[in-house]
Amino acid sequence: MAEFDLIARLTARAGARGDVALGIGDDAALLEVPAGEQLVACCDALNEGVHFLPGTDPADIGWKALAVNLSDLAAMGARPAWALLSLTLPRADADFVDAFMRGFSALADAAGTALVGGDTTSGPLSICVTALGCVPRGQALTRAGARPGDAVFVSGTLGDASAALEHLRPMGPRHPGEGRSDDDFPMSLRDRLHRPTPRIALGQALRGVANAVIDVSDGLLADLGHIARASGVGIELDAEALPASAALRTLLDPAERLRCQATGGDDYELVFTVPSERWETLRAIFPPEFRGALPITPSPPLAGEWAGVRGAFPAVTRIGRVVAGEGVRVLDADGVPVDFDRAGWEHFMDKVP
Amino acid sequence: MAEFDLIARLTARAGARGDVALGIGDDAALLEVPAGEQLVACCDALNEGVHFLPGTDPADIGWKALAVNLSDLAAMGARPAWALLSLTLPRADADFVDAFMRGFSALADAAGTALVGGDTTSGPLSICVTALGCVPRGQALTRAGARPGDAVFVSGTLGDASAALEHLRPMGPRHPGEGRSDDDFPMSLRDRLHRPTPRIALGQALRGVANAVIDVSDGLLADLGHIARASGVGIELDAEALPASAALRTLLDPAERLRCQATGGDDYELVFTVPSERWETLRAIFPPEFRGALPITPSPPLAGEWAGVRGAFPAVTRIGRVVAGEGVRVLDADGVPVDFDRAGWEHFMDKVP
């Protein structure tokens, strides 16, 4: 199959937006950034054996390749608009492309994102997605605004994806005695690894509320380390406050669970800091029936989990505080720092298989 | 070396622009598209063994990875502004990254393009660049505007890069009897393969002048085929009018030369169609001392070569005409169509090694 047939298959699922003056099919796309808004741009590649296991459903790869980029836009408080896709395949495989695009466009359509360009070429399986979005000028959220006294919140639950990854690796689960067969393995955890939900609506809602935001892609400690460095602050987390899914609580003992929550990558939740004067504003973001459950009282350490996911908004849990100093520490129930082997995923040391 | 050290090496050569509100170092870049302008976006990957030979100088890879994308912006008449780079490396190799960035930033600086984001990860060597630029609203050049009666022009010379590629392949030159040692091989042709010059200034100058534009990446016939299809026209080229460098004329016999000129990829020249009422405008684009040499008289077939390259502008040669109908044909001096095995590069059939 020639490249042009593949492009036709991609184009068929490209989606449409009124601000695409020219989409796939020319040398470049022509796009309209609204007056008063800034362009937000990011680009992340997914490689077989590094970011996903060989044999992963192509539809899941398609979803995730877009999701990790939309998550970056969400962490900026941006509204996603357009995507470019560079698809490298070992051979021109129509079935793969169709399945890939089924997953890619399922998320693209849900997020209102149009595929406007890219290329297909031959080589070891690799997917590079560029996501483009818009944000009102001056309102973007960054990693640099955290201040001592801010509370630290995280959306959703932590550790599910890394627990699933450890289970699904070819060499089996890390702890053979605790292993389960694939059939037994909770689908909810598998979905968290393969079909992460970028927190797009939450990111936009945090504009004017959060002082600093990042998405949890490499691991909570590693990613909060970026906020700490960019903001010139330290961060303390309460181990017991870190939100865990019911499936993860069933699957892992507390120590293993904490390791996955604190250092596992691929969660794609938003972690953000909010000053005390805006905790009520944060509470107001959430639907009335859940507001009471949002733990925003100032006395740390405060465990708690906002259990419901309502509409576009995930649960949000307060997990710690910004302090003067530097670094990120996880404190146990006695206030003693917990040691971890590492803070998160290192792209040149960790490989999936 | 951790990913973050690599990113520091990339950031050191990122360049600066006043319209970058936030560059490398957060979840995404924040960019300012000027009022009244459209965003122009494209994305092309380069894979080892497909787009460049194993052992190619990393500086050349860096240059070319950006060049092929800036060439796409040039073909839209856009002004390049920003780039994102996704770099996949087998290992965290600081020497490779430094050399790569030397080539990348040499072109980025010359083109006024700032590197604003991307990622580094491990895997088989692959480079994906996204180029972003701007164009005054409604003035972008596309493939779709060619009309019967337009003349077809091409910048620079054709076939140099493919002649160099055939010479440098590991299995040696295609025609052993004609082979030369690497030392003898003309550096000018090698540079045309490894360091293509995107025709950025020319592309912008063609706004309001050309009816249709494309860059020659896959091969002249293949790329003009896109214009023919998008515009619903046919195109006739005059074999003797196709511009060739002196080095190519010395290296190849006329039939081989014509094959490289018509079907070889990687030229990154602009080929464009101009209606007769704008031939004088086209002439006016060029510096006065060269205007007389620009062949714009209407009687086809007209050979001719505009030999000088002045400032940012390459030579421009009239090579044929747009006709009613469909398809692209090359006519010899007697007006007889020339047969070629193929029109150009097919990404899933051709591999470099």
C-alpha cells in the first residue's frame, strides 16, 4: 500500500473544526488562533517497547498517543484544538492504521480535536503526536507559581497505570507470589494504563485558581520535583492522603501501593497547588453534591478522597503542602519521610518490556 | 545521562524570539500568533535507514530534520517561527545530541526559528520535527490553484540530492562502471543531499504571484502530480528545460540525469505555477541584474536556466506549462513523452540503505 492510501485512511477520521482553514492534504495546515489567545504547543513520541508493550492493541496506542499530549495541554489550562500525527510503521498495514485511528479519533472527537496533518513513513513502530491548543492570553498555568502555604491537590487516583504495567510486562508481575492471571487482572487498572483520560476540563477550570500545575506522566515525585524546582519551593506529601482506587487497594499491599502511587508513571492526572484564599473557589468548581466531600480544611496532614467522578471532572484530593526550601518528601502517618528507590520514570533507563 | 541533561543540551541551543511567551521547560510552549495571521503547521519524521544513511553526520541529520519541515512552510508562503523536536535515540549520547543540535540550530538561527519544545526518549534513531509558522490571513499558497495556461517554474536545480544518495548507498553506485570514490564525489552534490536549503524567502515572495506551489521532496513528477490532482489540471514539462547543476551534468549521462531530475527526491526546491499576467511580477521579485536572464516568454517549449543565486533567492527556471486534463508528462525535444519507471519516492517501498 502506498503512503497516499494510508493518508486517506487517516484523513477519513480527521474530524472537523471551523478554525481549520486547510487540513490534511497540502504541505502544511492553516489554522486560526482566536484573537486574544495564545497558541499552546507540545509534542511527545511513543515508541514500541519503551512507552507501550509489543502486542498492545493499536486502538489503545492511538488513544494514548493523543492522550499524553492532550494531558500536557490540560496542564497548561489550554483548550485543545488540533493535532499532527507522524506515524512510523514497519510496513504499510491498513488494519493497524484503521485500529490505531479508531482509538485516536475516539479521544480526538471527545476532546474536540481535529487531526490536521503529519506524515506516515516506514521504520520501527513509533508515533509522534503534536498537540496544539489555545489559552486566553496571560492565563496559562505553569510549573513556576507554587508558593509556600499552597495546598497540593491531585485529580483522580494514583498508581493504577504502573501497577497494570508491572503486571502486564512479559516477565510477569514483579512479585510472582502476588501475580494474577491476565483474566483476573482488573480491567479498570488495565484501562488506566492503556486509555488514560487527559483532564482537559479540570485544567481549564483551574485557570485563575491554581498557582502551579503539572500532569503526572513520569511519576508523582518526579513531576512535583519539576514544580518544586521551577517555583523554588519544597513540597511535603502525606502518604496516607494519596488517593488509590479500590482495585489498587485490593491488588497491592500498602507499601507496594504507596510505591506505585508516588513513583509510578502514566497516571496523567493533574497535580496542582492552590493558595488558601482560593480553596473556596476550587470547591465552587465542583458540582454541589460533591462540594462537601472536597477536603480543603487547612490542618495538615489531612487524608481524604473525593470519591465521585462527575461529568468531565475527576475526583480531587488534597495530598500535601508547599513549604519553603526544596525537594519533594512523602511523610508517613508519623511524619517520618518515606524512602523510595527512585522518583519516577527515566526515559533512558526504563524500558517497558 | 538522564533525559533532563539531554534537554539542557537542547535548550542551550533553542534560540530566542520575542513571540515565545514560554519555551522549553514546561508542559507545553506558549506562543503568540500575530493578529491578522494564520498559524501554519506541519510535521515530518526522519528515520535512520529510511531518510538518511546509517553513519550520517549527526549535524547533517539535525539540519535536514528541520530543513524538510521549513521547506513545507516555504511551500505555503509562510514565515517560519517555532519548532518542536521529538528525538528518539538508542542511548543517551551527549556527543550525538551536541552534533545534532549544531546542525539543527545552524539552520534554525538562519531561518529565525526558535526551538520551543519536544521530548527525548529511547528507541531506534528517529527524529520528528514540527514546524510552526505564520502567514497573513488568506494569503497562503496551496497545491490547488493551478490553471491551464500557467507556466511551471522550479527554483534551483533538480536531481543533485538523488544522484548523491545513489552514490553514497552502501552497495555503491547504481552503475558500477560509472562509480567514483567518495573522495572524488562532488561535495556540492553531497551538500544538496545532506544540507538542503529550504526556499523560505522565495516562498513568501510568491504570495500573490503563484497560483499553486509545492516543494520537491518525493520527486518532481510525484510532487507535481499532487498539484495536478488538487487543481484538476494536467502538466507538461520540457525535459531539456529541467535545470541541472554543472556537477550533475559532469557526473551523469543525459538519460540518467533526466531520471534523477524528474523522479529523484530530496531536492527541496519549490515548484510553482504562475499565470501569464503575473510573469512580470515574478520577474520583479528578482534582483535587477538577474531579471533579464529569467525565461518568462510564453512560447513553449522553452529551455533556459537562471544561473545565479542571489541573496536568499535561488535561480528560477521555467520548465513547462499547465494544461487542461490530468497527469504530469515530460516531453523530449521532439515533444514525445518520456517514460520513467516511477514518479518518485514511495515511503513504504524505498529505503535508503
